[in-house]
Amino acid sequence: DGRNPAAFAHERLDVEGHGTGCALASAIAANLCKGMALVDACKEATDYVHGALRHACRPGRGHVAVLDHFWKHRS
């Protein structure tokens, strides 16, 4: 909001992910569209991206992991 700084942290993952910045921005925007307050939208988005990166897969022979956007829906 330009007045109250907020910080969000998760443990560092040993993975080279692809698309984390775009996913974070999109998740924040989606949460704001759902009516969340800015800080809540950012916290939820960082939790979401961290989970998607934690459950990422490496297709083919590449070393870059692709986010699993459906990780919350898997059992």
C-alpha cells in the first residue's frame, strides 16, 4: 500500500524453476480480483508459488523445473 512494508519468506529450495515471477504476479492479481486485501493477496500468492515450485517437475532432459500449478489438488 506504499505505507506499511511487508515481508514474506519461505525456506530456500534447491531447484531452478521457470515462471515463478510471472506466476507470483498473476496469483497476486487473481487474489486481488477475488477481493483480498493486498497483504493477504501477497501472502497467499507467495505460499502458492512456493508450493508449486516445491512440487515442480523436470520434463525431458532439462534441468529447469516447471511449476506444478495443481499441487494443492493432488492427494
